[in-house]
Amino acid sequence: MPNANEDNPSALSQVQRRAVSELLQVAPVADELGRRFQEAGFRLALVGGSVRDALLGRLGNDLDFTTDARPEDVLKIVRPWADSVWDVGIAFGTVGAQKSARVGDAVRNFQIEVTTYRSEAYDRTSRKPEVSYGDSIDEDLVRRDFTVNAMALALPEQEFIDPHGGLEDLAAGVLRTPGTPEDSFSDDPLRMLRAARFSAQLDFEVAPEVVAAMKAMSERIEIVSAERVQGELNKLILSANPRRGLGLLVDTGLADRVLPELPALRLESDEHHRHKDVYDHSLIVLEQAIALEEDGPDLVLRLAALLHDIGKPRTRRFESDGRVSFHHHEVVGAKMTKKRLTALKYSNDMIKDVSRLVELHLRFHGYGDGEWTDSAVRRYVRDAGPLLDRLHKLTRSDCTTRNKRKANALSRTYDGLEQRIGQLQEQEELDAIRPDLDGNEIMRVLDVGPGPVIGKAYAFLLEMRLENGPMGHDAAVIALKEWWAAQA
């Protein structure tokens, strides 16, 4: 591998040594596949994110290759060798495969994609890239989004290919485009979102000329489908440092077009004047929610943390005593969240869960000094349902006061609420609060058939259950009969 940076040879030599070590780990798969393509008369190279991650010492089991072979030839080469093959991406020149191989003492399952050299371009009204195949790896690399993703390792000879200085940019921690950023973003406007995503994932700076092009061309993102935009936003939000990427989207004007509720928060001071604006507060809440994650990145929790206050701009009121209020911003925010996530084509379940968390995020503040009755605690658990654990995390994250005494007091109060929830759960299985009689039993007791009255009776018994806790079958029957008699 050549030294691409004479000014800093030691830094590059370190990443080069790390790359060799990482690339050797996939030799049983990469070299073998390279030889098969070579024997068939084609060229193959490990490319893009796989080479980048190898240089960063974080290569996983997902391997990307590029080749001069057309997709039908790739299928002929790969099918006899791979454990399984799929061609769902073949319209875009990509063949997928899975291959298990022993690496050291362990068996690893590699997910492989082999893509024919290609170029993509949008016209002014297109929402999908037009694919054309190329004949050289140089053509393929110049069309890639950033120089750090435009490096390749030819196989099986293991020749390092870096025509655009990606190794140097990787060592410097900077994102640049192989050609001009204007040409790159014109070809595929989604690359502007990728710049923000990679800056968050890799903790890299985006080159000034790239940022300038993002600002100048932000309107071009509107021709990209909502599904592709959502995919990039998800990767950004699930990254280790989403604040960096989100800030770049806001600063370049891209957020105005894909997530306008976020930059709108910059104009609104929060009611306690703890931060210069609600935008900054929301990003802090996101970071604090991330710190509470236990089983890896949680997209539902992160989206709820980011969007929990988006109802504030629409509900801001200037009170006569000089205060600023945002009454019912959680209700308005839940509706706005549903609308935005629907526009971005999120799943119904995702929309429902995130909107519900936004709606509930202020509920705890009615707890005061712990004066809630047991029935109020039951309602809190019932309303949160399976989102209770996330609601705990969101509520705790929403405390961003710099007043340590106040923050500690809020934390102790929530500790007390969680303790009470735990005690009640031990007593009565709060997670699945239901009336003491089900629908069939209600019909038998009242001697009526299915109809609206059964729903009303069920709601009555549920209210009794929330107020009094478990009643038992006989007591529930008596209460139901008394209610029924009162309806006559």
C-alpha cells in the first residue's frame, strides 16, 4: 500500500498495518472469491465501506465487492460457491450472497454484496437513480460519495487502489468528495444526508467546500424518495454521535426540508430559561437518553427524545407576568410527530410508539412530591403499556437543569415513582391491567349479546380496577349488576 501522505507517514503507516491485519481476517473468503472471478476472466475488488472499516480497524462480516462482470456472470460465479444467493438488487447491478468460513478458531458468517462497476445520475425530476455499467474500477470509484469510500483492494493480488486520496482523508478525519461536491450531489442528492450521517458515525469533519455545496443545493434533496431519506436519518440517529450530524443538517438547511420541526426549535426559549433554546435542550435530552440505553441503540427512544418538544413552537404563549408557557405542547407534539413520521414512511408501529412517548413525556410532572394515589400510578403504567421502560428513560433524560439540587430532587422523586410501580407490580401484575371480568363473563352476568353495552360495561370495570386494584370475581359481579341496574 503506498504512502499517501508524506507529511504524516507515521499516522498512515499505522492505519496501513491495521488494514493489513483486518483484511487478512477475511482472506479465506475474499481471496477465494477473487480467484474464482480471476479464473472466469473477470476482475474483483473489495471496495468502499469494507476497505474504510478495515483501515479503521473495525471490519465486520459485511463485505462489499465491485467487479467488471455483469450481474448474470456474477450469479454464475457465485452460486456454486456461496451458501446462499439472492438477487433482489440485481436491477441495480448487485448480487447478494452468504458464505460461512473458518477464521482462526471461529466460524464467521459473511454477508457479501458484489456490484458491477457502475455510475448513477439523477435528472431534475427523477426520484430513482439511473444505473449504467462501467468498464473500469476508476470509473466506479469516481462516482462514489466520499474519498474515504472510494478506495479498493484488488483481489486476489491484494493491490491497494486509492486514486482520490482517501487514505489521507481517513487519517485526517475529513469527508471530501472524489470530484466536485456539486457534481456528486447533483448525481445523487441523498449524498448530502450521507455526509451528515458519516460525520456522526465516524466523528469526521466535513470539508468546507462540501458544506458549502450542501447549503447551496439543499433543495435538491426534495427529489429523493421519503424511504431513502428515512434510511439515512435512521443511520444518523442511531450513530454514536447523532448531535454532530443533526447539527450539520440544521446548519446547511437540509433539516428544513426533511425534518423542519427540528430547526424550528431554535427560535423558542424554554419556559425555565435553562438553555438558549429548545433545540439545544432537545439535543441534550437525546444524548442523555442514549446514555441510558441498555441493549444497544433504540430508535424509538431516540426519536422520541429528539421530537418530544416539537409542539412548543405552536403552543408558545407570553403570559402577563412575563413568563413563557407551552400548555399542552405534549398533545400537539404527538400529533406533529405522527404527521412527520408518516410523511417519512415509518411503520405504523414506530409512529404509534414514538407519538405515544411524546404524548406521555410530561405525565410524571404531575407526580409532585409523590402524592399520587395507587390508582394514579396504575393509570401511568396502563397508559404507558409496553413503552413503560422507554418512558422511564425519556422522563429522566428530559431533566437538563444545571441546578444540581433541583436535578437530584427530580431524580429522587422519579426513583420513588419507580419503586411504587415495582411494589404494585409485585402485588397485582400492573403490566397487563384488565377488568376482573372479560367480555364473555360480562355477557353472561347481564344476559345480553354482543353490542356497544359490553364495551361500556368493560370500561366501567376497568375504571373500577384502576381505582381499587384487583376486586375479585364475586365483587366484580356485584359491582357490574349495580352499574347495570343504574343504567335502566
